[in-house]
Amino acid sequence: MLFFEQALNGLQFGLMLFLLAAGLTLVFGIMDMINLAHGSLYMLGAFLAAALVKATGSFVLGVLLSIPATAALGMALEVTLLRTLYARDHLSQVLATFALILILNEGVRIIWGTDAPLPMPAALSGPVELLPGMPYPAYRLLIIAVGAAVALALWLIVAKTRVGMQVRAGASNREMALALGIDVPRLFTFVFGAGAALCAVAGAMLAPLLAVQVGMGESILILAFVVIVIGGIGSIRGALVGSILVGMVDTLGRTFLPQLFGMVLPPQFASAAGPSIASVMIYLVMAVILFFRPQGLFPARA
Amino acid sequence: MFFVALPIVLKAADQTFYLSFASRVLITALAATSLNLVLGYGGMVSFGHAAFVGTGAYVASIALAEGIPSAWIGWPAAVLASGLAALLIGAISLRTRGVYFIMITLAFAQMVYYLVNSMKAYGGDEGLTLPSRASLGLGPDLGDELTFYYVVLAILSLALFSFHRLIHSRFGRALVAIRENEARAEALGFPTLRYKLVAFALAGAAGGLAGALLASHGKYVNPNILHWTQSGTLLIMVILGGVGRLWGGVIGAAALLLLEHVMAEHRFAWLAALAPNYQQHASLGVGIVLLAVVLYAPQGIAGLFSKKTHA
Amino acid sequence: MLEVRNLRKRFGGIAASDGVSLQVKQGEVHALIGPNGAGKTTLIAQLSGSIASDAGEILFLGQDVTRQKQYTRVKAGLVRSYQITSIFQRFTVLDNLALAVQARSGSSLSFWRPVAAERALFEQARAVAAEVGLAGKEDALAATLAHGEQRALELGLALATRPKLLLLDEPTAGMGPEESQRMIELVDRLRIRVTVLLVEHDMDAVFRLADRISVLVNGRVLATGAPEEIRANAEVRRAYLGDAQSLEAVA
């Protein structure tokens, strides 16, 4: 029972991680730009959702409105600042987007303060019986549903539509895409805006579960990096596989690894080693995968 | 010479705080310079350097906490441990490049952070307070600020001199060649991956030494020293001071620490008029300055004073 | 000296090398010609180790080097030059060449002694500079050189490693008639010391220099033989189609 519940938790976490990773992997793949401020967009999404829910009094409305709001902010950022970074070297991009994190974090703190609570809607705060005798929180089920729906929609757009094709072309070979006449600057802005929108969905949906606070973007950002490294830059499929993997390994690892160690090792080692190894489980997985496939599991570029 | 004379003046004026601050600047300069080797001369954007500084700090701290006060044991152990960590992390990370490499170094550094954070035996997230500074055993008492300062100065000077020799040695030339045109460097017969790894490990080891000194300096260590934002701070110092220039790390560390100190301690009336509690939002200022430097002065402070385009 | 068997390389759906087999004899200048897109530069990259082959074998001096890293092949004497100039732009000409000399003369895991003290290194670098016609330009930054001079440096870098077999990729690329002549004479002077696999579009250079010619079409060797045979070969003429005129003209 516990296993099934934790597996669902892992899936839920993984799907939300996918929303962040998908936008990020496209930015990396198409623009060849490292954007550390992606986590800040997630934070902005959560703060905007909290503010809008408070203003409108409706959870659904607040969350829905935060999405275009964050997308707009993301696109504004892209057009004004990030565009100048595409031509620059990676170090400059790292430092400039790092500076952006500092600015955005402080900016949010000045406007809203360090935290902004977003309470769970009452209707969803109870458990749902998935199978007789097995309750699972309704809200988490909603997250899984939303995550899966967005993943499906994303797949449809990327695989079946014209703009999706342009995105894939850009990810696999930017020069060729340019040569084929694709309006690359507009595509970039669109991709960036889409990425910001996805961040907003994740930020808003996770807000009732985690705390909405300044700096929440950074820790999840690094996980998103791990996902992309595992999945392969520029690949949405890789991002999906990577995030589910990371979500599962992290959640299940933290729950079961200490117990596993306790069964195999003497107690004084198990109590120290168990939680330690559990907290770095995903990094070890990443290291192993990288050892055999330095380009990740499904790299978009040849 | 300034560095030698200054502390005497300070001690005479009984400014122990500033003496201690000066030591911290020098130690940070060592850390930033070690990153400069890998970043400026090797061209590798390592976003995980704090992991090596932190490893050194923790190994040195554990030695002290476990009752081994000798610096002759603790500090070399720190250097060895961080060098080894850099070798391992580098061996996996350096097989990738570009954006991958940056993210992977970041991820591995976080891994070390979480690992150390979970070590309850050594303080976990609360950190570890040390009984005393390391001891040289022969007479000079590192507990004395002036003595400690001179020891740190000596170590930094030796490090900078070695750095200077390294840059002009065969290895240094090969490393810069790899940075400038890796494909051609390999086509000439240089084993590029091997040399990058050696540079990475050396930089990690030097960073570890800085970490060990830092632990003794504050007699306290905590996992935050390993946090990725610390890696970011080191990167900021290097770019501020001048990437790929000998004094870049030193200038950058001094500039940033002095700036932080001044901003925190002195209240500028004109800034206060604009925003009364501006000091609480210091990182906003840092962010803006950093952005400006990246966009408009990417060669850093050292670059402003020298028009060198040579490699 | 060099034997290539059935070498293959695919990029996505395209087979750049589709079963290339050829041999280069010691001491010869073996030219590799073919229409654009035939796969010549890919082949050079595979032979030198810049890219890994999917299948096939490369034997150099009797050793199977197919899986060897590029720098190992260079140490054995198998060296390439680049069609698109790939030099160290921010180094001086002398430092460029000194790097190459440094690479072949012992380990670079030396951290203390300044390179500037190694006079033998720089003397050899000067000698190579003189040989490729860059005497007097040693202290110029590579980026400030004219195109022809950069091509000379390009060749110089490869020569400074003292190759046994030089994979020369279009040395006259982008050069005017005078510079091309100088380059051809240079390669001609080299043939006593170095075996050369020469990729060229300039038919003048090819027929002046080549002992044997291989024709690469669509990733495969169509024909190999003495220049006269190749010139007379009907299939080769067909493959070149429009270039049949130029083949005639050189006769």
C-alpha cells in the first residue's frame, strides 16, 4: 500500500518536474542558452497565482490567470534582456541569468514579501478512494491529471503541428532551421513564453502543497537540470522520461532506501547511510547514466 | 608590499576585526584564483567549485573535531580529498561539454552539499563548531590574528607564484591551446581530455586548501559553504576581477568582499533617501552590478587596465 | 603505409562514407578527388580520428588504428590539416608552431619550467615557419595574417608534428593563382620526407603533384590509378559531368 501511494507521489512530482524541464530543454536545445532564471519563472508563477487567487477569491480563476500573466512576463524578459545573451558565451549567460535570479528574488520580496500563502481549495483537500481501502489525496490526483493532460497536449503540439515541427527542427539543427526560412527570433520568443507558461502551471499547482516563498525556484531548478542531463538536451521525450525517473527515484528512494539499508546493514551504519544516500540517489543515477551516455538518453542533436 | 605592511598598521591600531577580515579576503582570493585556473585558462565553466572548497573545509574541520589539531596533517588531507573529489567529478563531467558540462558540475556540487548536509555526526545542517584553529606545532600560534594573517599571506603568495609558473609552463600553454581550439589541439597530438582533467583536479585541490584555511579562520563550518550559490559567488569574483588574468581571482575577491562590507556597514545617505531599507535588499544591487558587468565589461576590472588581446 | 577497408559513416539518413577502400603507398603523393559532397572531408576526418567510423578498418603502418583516439594517431605519425583553416588565432605564428613542436616532443605534464626557456623548441618552430614561407612573420598574431598566410600556417602546424603520412585537405582552398602556385611548390618539396594523401579540387595541383589518383563519388572509391588512366577513364568523366571539360583542358 505504502509503495503504491509513494509511487503515485513520485509520478505526481515527476509530472510537475516535467513541466519545468520541458520548457528548459527547449531553450537549451534551440537557443543553446543556459537559463538559470527558469526557476524564477516558476516562483513568479506561484506568487502571481497566490496574489490572483486572493484578488479574485477563486482558486481556479486565480490559477488560470497566472498562466498568461507569467507567459507575458517571460516573453518580455526574453525580448528585452535574454535576446542579447544568445550570441554570448556560456559563462556570460550563466552569470547574467544568475544576476537575474538575484534581481527577481529581491524584486518579489519587495513586492510581496518573503512568503505568500496559497491554501488548498477546500473541495479538494480530502482523500479519494482509488480502490477499496486505499485513500489518496484528491489534490494530488488533480496534479497528476493536469500534468498528464499538459504532457499529452505538449506532445500533440510538438509532434503534430507546424509550429511544433519548427521547434523540433530548431532543436536538432538551428542553422539549418534558419536556412530553411523559419522566423527564428519569433520562434524563440514563443518557445520562451510557452516555457514560462508551463512553469506557471507547475508553480501554481504545487503552491498549496509546498510553500510559496522566495528562493523556491532554485532547488527545483537543479532537479530540472538533472532531468535534462539524463533525458538529453532538446528532447521533450527525454524530459518526460527523465522527470518521471527522477520523481520516482527520489520519492521512492527517500521512503524505502533507509528501510532497505536497515535490513541489510548493521543499525549504526544504516541510520547514517540510509538518509544520506537517499538524498543523493538521483545524482548517483545521473552519474551512472552519464558514464554510459554522456549525451543523455534521447539527445535531440546528432 | 602593501599586504605586508598593512597588518602591522592594523595590529598597532588594535583593529583585530579588520585583520581577520583581511585574512578572509586573502583566503577567498585563493579560492577564486583556483577557479580562475579552470575557468579562465582552461575555458571550463565549472559551476560546482564550491564543492571542492567545501570538501577541503570539511575534511580539515573533521580532523580538528576528531582531535587532530596539526595543520601538517589536516591541511594536506583537505587538499588530497578535494583533489580526489575533483578528479572523480571531472572524470565524468569532462566527457560532456557546453551547456551539459555546466549543469553537471552544478548537479554534482549539489550532490556533495546534500551528502554533507545529511552527515548528522558532523553537525548536519547546523554546522560544526571547532575547538580551535589548526596548529603548526613549531611555535607560531595560529590563534593570533597577525600570525594567521602572515601564514595565509605566505600560502597565497606561494600559490600565486606557482600559478604564474604553471601558466608559462608546457602544461599552461597546452591548456590555453585547448581552450582556444580544442579540436586542433587534439589534432596536434595533445591528449585534451587528460590535460583538462589534470587542470580540473589541480584547481579542486587548491580550492580545498582555501577551504581548509577558511575552516580554521572562522573555527566553524557549515554545509552552506557547499551551496551552489557559493559557486556562483566565486564565478562572480572571477569575472569581476578578470577571467584568464593572473590577478583576476585576487582582485575579484577583494572587490566583492570589500563592496559587501561597505554596503553592510555604512549607510549611504543618498541611497537611504531613495529607499529607506535598501540594506536589506543588498542582493538586488549585487544582481544589477553583476548584470552590468556581464553586459558591458566582460573583461572585468583587470581587463579595464590592460588591453591585452594575446593568448 | 595506409590501408583503408570498407570504411563507413552515416549521418542520420545519409551515408557519407559508403564502403571506402583504398591504399596509400609509402613515399607517394596520392590525390583524392571527387565531386562536391562525395565525402572527401568526412573521409579525412575518419582517417585522422576527428570522427569515429561506424564500420570498416583503417590500418596505418600495419597497425589497426580504427578505434584509436586522434592524438594517438598523431603520435604514430598520421596527421591531418584542415580545409577550413583551424589555427590558434590569438597566438603568434611562432607560438602556434611551437605548440605543435611541443606536442610531439615529450609530455606536457610539466608545470614549472617556462616554455620560453626551451630554445630548441622555438628554433624548430622558426625552421617550420621559414619552410612554409612565413619567415619574418613569426611575431604576428595569427588572426592578423592574410588568408594565404593563414593557409600556410595551417600546413605549418601539421608539418611541425613531423608526420609520416599527411592528410592534406584542400591546401589551396580560397587561394588566388600565385598563392596556389607557391602552395603547390611547397607540397612538391615535401614529398621526399612525407607521404601525402591530398584532397584537392584544383586540377592543376592534382595533375602536377599526384603519383596516383583515387576518385571518390557518393562515399565510394570509383577508380584508382595513375593520372593518365584516371583522365582517360569514362566513368570518371561521367561522374564529373560538367567537369569533363576541365579534365580535357589539363590534358
